[in-house]
Amino acid sequence: MRKKIALIGCTGSIGRQVINVVRRYPDLFTITAMAANTGGDAFFEQVREIKPAFAVLRAEGERADVPAGVRFERGEKAFEEACAYSDADVVFVAVTGFAGLKAALLAVRAKKRAALANKECLVAGGDLLMRAAAESGAEIVPVDSEHSALWQCLSFDRGAKFSKLILTASGGALRDVPLDRLPEMTAKDALAHPNWDMGAKITVDCATMLNKGFEVIEAMHLYGAPFEKVEVVMHRESIVHSMVAFEDGAVLAQMSYPSMELPIQLALTYPERLAANVPPLDLAKLGTLHFSAPDPVRYPCFALALGCAKAGGDLPCALNAAGEVAVHAFLDGQIKYTQIAEIIEGVLSGMPPRPAESYALLEETDARARAAARSFLR
């Protein structure tokens, strides 16, 4: 029987790669529901090809023609239905931003396996989401390449014992730019990642290493790890995606050429491994792999994120919101690259942490942090 997928965020980079996996193994998987925020040719081309039972655009608007047999709806209620779609085995949360938290909460409360390709759902609301999953018994599967790597090293058991989780970081597109030239860097410069092909927001977050700070927070939630048991090392080649150290001194690493299709496919096929669109690793050709400690002067956003990881509560939610506003302002040419960290720090300094008790509280924190970040822009 084919595994049924509800794909939330179908038009983004991750969503398109999920569709690639389904194309590769049509006898194993089918997309029964799909959702995107806004329309456009890409969404309707996908609907015409895939013909899901249910297709949703979150944004309100006019009706549109879809193939026979496809129920098409718009709006928030329809989006919520797709996130907890009754005829889905797996909800693939690939929608970007704070919206991912709502999608993940709806999925786990409906007792669906939630494949998380959205960092923000764990960064902004990890306490809430993990608690909801524990209460419903829903399974959470990591899709982020680093967290999939940890999961693989732990034999697909997020509750397995470990001594330390070691996340690797490429350093992003600006890792070799002299510090005094960083204020001159444009969005085009920051988006030229040497190893990965990703969306614009996450690529800038890689350049600032805000993304790696997010991953520390994610690891703490996914693996029940205290802050001091999560380590980050620089690794220019992006071949070792993460490592797990054990009490006996052994360290296991997951290695492959950079590709999101491997963790995406594995989230659907595990524990079975099937051929993916990833070439075999040629270690002799690679020759040497490099590791080093992060530079706190080059990456102030990383230091800010680590502070939020230690503080907990709703502060990571504020971090995420401020980061979204600042990065989009940089991409739009409103601020300099180095002002991303300045805006985030300014927002966080005015928001003491509160317990992340409810989705409503996190919505309020998200809105307050965004408003504060926009005030810095003005």
C-alpha cells in the first residue's frame, strides 16, 4: 500500500524535492493533499500533475480551475484541514516561517507522523510542539540535514543515549570575506553558498550562522539534549553532516555529498534505504576534510542564538521573528549585512523571556518581535 503524504509548502525548495522523491517511487508514495501560501503558475502546474484529492491555497482569492477529482479550497480553515488531513499517513511540514509551527501542531495533534523540514516550528515553539507530540503519541521525524544525520547516527532512535551531539557548519557564502568588508556585502554575495542550493532566507541565515544557532535549539528539543551537550564545529566541505559522540569515546558521523533529497527521502522510507539522487562518496577524491571552531566575531548572530538557547521560554520565538524581518530587509536592500545582527540584538534586549505556555502567547511574542524589528528599520 502506498504511503499517503500531505505536503504543506509544496512550491518551495523542500516541497519541490519531496515531489521529486514521489516521482522516483510512485509505487511507494502518493501526495493526497498539498498546500501553499499563495498561488501562481507553479502551484497549479503541480496540482495538474499530481492531482491530489485536496489542494489548498492559504491566501484568500478567486477560485481557479483544477483537474476533475481535485477539491480546491482557499483560506485558513482549508489550510488547517490540510495540515491534519484525515487521509494522510505523513504530514510533510515544508512551509517556511512561523506558519510552520501551526502546521506541525495540527499534524501531531491529529496523531500524524510529522516530517519537519521547517526549523521555525521547533525554534519558536519547540516546548509546545514536543509536549503536544508526547500527549498524542505522534511521531516526529527530522528532515533538516544535520538533524537527520544525528537521527541516523542514533539508529533512528531520538531517545537513544549519547554523550554529545556535534553539528557541522559550512560557514556560508561570506566565510572568507575580510571582517572589515562585511558591511559592503550584498544579497547576491550572501546567496552564493559554496555547497548548498537552498531558499534565499536560509542561505542568508547560513552566512550569518543564525541558522546554526537555530539548529542547536532544534537539537535540544528533538533529542532531549541539555545545552552543554550540543557542540558546533566548522566544516567547509559539508560532507560530514553531523556526528554523535558516545560514552565509550566512539564518534559516529553521517557523510554524503550535500543534497537535501537524501534526508527528505529517508524521512519517508526509513528504516529502509533506497537509491536516491546522490552520487557515491569518493573519499580519495575529496582527500582532506577540515574542522575548526566557530569565530564569534565573524558570526554575532550565532552568539545571539546560543544566548536564546540557554534562556529558553519564548525568547527563541522572538529571535526567529526578528531574524525574519531583518533578513528580508537585507534581501530587499534596506539594510547592510552587518545590521542583521544589530537589529536582532536590539529586539532581544527589550524582550525578557516568558514561559512558552501556549500558541497564543507565542503568536503574541512573534508579533511583538516583528513590530520591534520594523521599528529599528524605520
